[in-house]
Amino acid sequence: MPLDETYPQAVVFIVGWGSDERGMREKKPLGTGFVVSMLAPIQAPVYMHSYVVSAAHGLRNEHLETWVRFNCEGGRTHDEPVPKWYCHPTQDVAVFPLGHIDAPVVSATVPTFAFLDAERPPDLWPQLGDRVYFIGLLSSLTAMAEANIPMVRSGSLGRMYQENIPLRIGPNEMFNINKGHLIDCRSYQGFSGSPCFVQFQPGHGKPLGDATALLGLMAGHFDDWVEAEVTGDIFGTVRTPVNTGVGIVVPAEAITDALNLDELVELRERRPSAPPVPR
């Protein structure tokens, strides 16, 4: 079953400083995030706390200047400054608590009750080979990046809760994901931090209709490094990365853990919540 238009509305772009074609400094989308919401404890009527969630690699530098780019009414965009990312100490998850935004933002949220987590009964779990969708920044298409239009990509569920997954986050830097999901897909730079949804039939084939749940967030993909052909006076070996078509997903439970960091719990206790965004 295809995703409807509300799912891309929960996706935002992470904006930072980059360079244009002339080498001039400019703000540009660097990655993907998405808005999640959780119920405020013991409050009536029902109110929500909202957060932007993204991949933590690349955001752990406290001196990094970043913004979250939202869509607004009339086709405009709004860049909300991020004073601080709250990063999980061992998981590739970063969280930015949303307060009042002084702009007519058009957004949806992914509620925490839509997360796929270990508390679900066995007959409400997906199976290997089920369809997955992830939504993020297609950085190679400037028109989409500048207009804050995300791209929906798809694949299939290949492995759940695989331990000790190495994630390359730079030429000489690796990050170990202690437990993650693997999906058969084509993922590229810019999709890190994208929400990844899985669609499946609860009851394993019984006529209950399709269910859609948040599997987790895209952290990256595996590359094979192969020897490249060279021309001209080049000596030695040149190696280049080739996308293997295997994506790495941080499980939704890790997002829940990040939302329950002590600092964020204290913030929830101190600040008022907001009405839920319609979805």
C-alpha cells in the first residue's frame, strides 16, 4: 500500500553551512530529520511534546551551526535555528525539542505510538521481505533540496536487530551500531536521518489489512571499495566506493531511549506542551 501525502509532511531538512559552485559560503540542506510527538503525561485535554529527530553522526559538534527547514503556507520555507542537539551517548540518534515556531509551518508528526518496538505482540510484527519506505533529501537535485521537497524511496526488510554493524561516517572514522536493522535498498548521501517505515500484514496473512509502523531512522549504507580504472600519469592504486544496496536503520527503540534522556525528561517537566499537530 503506498504512503499517503501526510508522511512526507513530517520530514524536514537539516541545514548547515556549505559551499556553492563558486566556493562561496552558503546555507544548504545537508541531511534529513523528521518530527515525532509524544503524549504529555497525565494531562487533559490530550497534549503533545514535539521533537525533530535525526542521525547524530555529524551533529555531535557543539559548535556546529544548524537549522531545521520547515515548509510553510504558500510554498515558502522557514529555517528554525537549533541551539542544541541532544545526542544519545551510544546510539546514532540526535533530538531537538521543538518550542514555539514564529512561522506558519505546515507539518505532520510521527507519534511514538506508531513506533515498532519490542512491546508489540508477535502477531503484530513484520516479516523479512516486507516492504519498507524511507523519505529524505535527494541532495543531487537542487530544486527539490531548495524547496524542501523530500523523496520517497523503497526497499525490503532484510534483517532485524543485527548486532555490531560498522557505520562509516568519514574517510577515516567508524561508528559501531550495537544493534540495527538492515534493508535491501538504494540509499545515498543526504538520506541519513530519514524516517524508515515498514508495511506488513498483522496476523501474518490474516485479512486484517496492512499496517504501517516506524521501523527506525536511516543511518547510512554499506559501500564496497573496489579498484578503479585510471588514465594518465597516475601511479599506485585508486579505490572508489560502490554502493552495495544495503541500508542501515537505527531501531525505533533507540529513538525512544533518546527521547527519554535525563535532560529531555527534565525539559518536559519544566515546559508546557503544545496541542497535537493533525495527522
